[in-house]
Amino acid sequence: MATQTIAPPTPGTYVVDKAHTEVGFVARHLIGTKVRGRFTDFEATLTIADPPEQSSLEADAVAASIETGNSMRDDHLRTNDFLDAPTFPKLTFKSTGLTKESEGEWKLAGDLTIRGITKPVVFDLEYHGTGPGMQPDAEVVAFSASTEIDRREFGVSFNAPLANGGLVVGNKVKIELEVEAALQK
């Protein structure tokens, strides 16, 4: 069976379409259930280069826009116990490298900053391709990306022990991105 080749995007600057993008995360709660959340206020700009390995990404999410479907939990996540949104209003990411692994599969390295602490992370990135946008003569690019961090490395260390020896919140957090961005002309 032949491998399908995905055409690279047109070089240029792309801005994320907030209506068709999700900046999400998953964390474990109590004995292991997954709590999913997202940031509703974010911005990102991709600069696609030729060759694609020289492309770059800069993104930020407003900490106070965190949403998990439970207002009491969301309010707690905004406090100093977790994101400390009043003191650190944005989470940021700036890429430092892009490496092709296979057709459509990439590694996106960069610096992630949460609560003023910056650490290197690597996202597994799946490039879905380019196509026409909803506006006349528009071109869009789409990809998915994920990575896992230990929240304690970013100063997010709140927890409470349970009677069975477990913890209220897991230390590993998976970051999941679904992105659509439009070429700026």
C-alpha cells in the first residue's frame, strides 16, 4: 500500500481560528477519573517556512479563561493553589524547533511558561494538511498536538491526601490541541 503524501502548507503567517481551535487539557481526579478542561481565550500565530522545519509558533492562553464545566472548580483553578491567574495572567508557548518524524507526524519543541516558570516541552504533532477556508481565496492549515507535563515543575503543587493514600489531583497533565489556522494575505 502506498503512503499518501500530504502537501506542505504555503509559506507565510497563519493566525489561529478560535472558532475551530481547542486548547484543552486532561488531569486525573481522586482515584483516576479524567477531568477535561480548556482555555476559552487564546491567541496563536504560526509562521510557516520553506523548509517547514524552520517554521515557528507563538501562542498564549489567558489563565482566567480556564473552563472545566464546574464553576466552583474553575474558580479554584484560578487561585494561587493552581494557576494564580491574577499574578500570572497568561500561559505562553514559543517553539524552538520542528522535526519531521514521518509523513504527517512531527515533533514540535518549545518553551512552555506557566506561573512564570518556563520549561522545555515536546509536542507530538499530527499535520492534517491544508485546504480552502470558508472565505473566498482563504487557505487554512489543520493539525493536532499533545504533550504531557508534570504540573509541579511549573509551581502548580496544590494537593490533598486521601484516606486511601491517593491524591485529589494527579500530577501529570496532558495538553491537547486541535488547531485550524488561516493564512494571512
